[in-house]
Amino acid sequence: MFPKCTVWGAFENDLLVGIIAFREDWIDQLYVLPGAQGTGVGTALLGIAGLSLWTFQRNDAARRFYEKRGFVVAKVTDGSENEEREPDVLYSWVASEEAMR
């Protein structure tokens, strides 16, 4: 599924509750089950690497999550060059101890 990525999972008992797939300094995927959101799973997965990622401009929940953890906007596009044709935002992570709390 992610042939060029490192993939880590977060488990609660025997249930996979989140994954992060990344390469070098780039997040390809970050998913946390809705029932596990807000419990620190996503933050723990981000702590594995300092990274960059894209998200859609309209994805307010994701944008708040990333910004709270120290990601900063590096670029905003109209979406004309992505496959979804959806306006998006490139974030870069600036690691800080406070962001990982």
C-alpha cells in the first residue's frame, strides 16, 4: 500500500486505532479512528518524525490539529495542480516541546 514509506501503527489493546505513513520528511498518510481522536494518538504518531504534509483548505479539524502541534503553513494553493482539484495547504512541522503536549 505504501511501498516507499515507513509505516507505524498505534494500537489500543488489539485494535489498530491510528497509522502514519511517511518518507524522509514527508507524511503520506495520517489516520486516527474517530473514536480515538482527541486521545493523543495522532500526537504520538507525529512525534515519530518531523514532517511536511498537505491537507485540504476546507478540512478545518485537520488544520486545527496540525497547527496546535506546531505545523506552520508553508504554501496555499487553489488546487489546480492536485488530482482532486481541491484548494489545499502545505504544512511544515516545527518541532517544539509545547506542541507535543
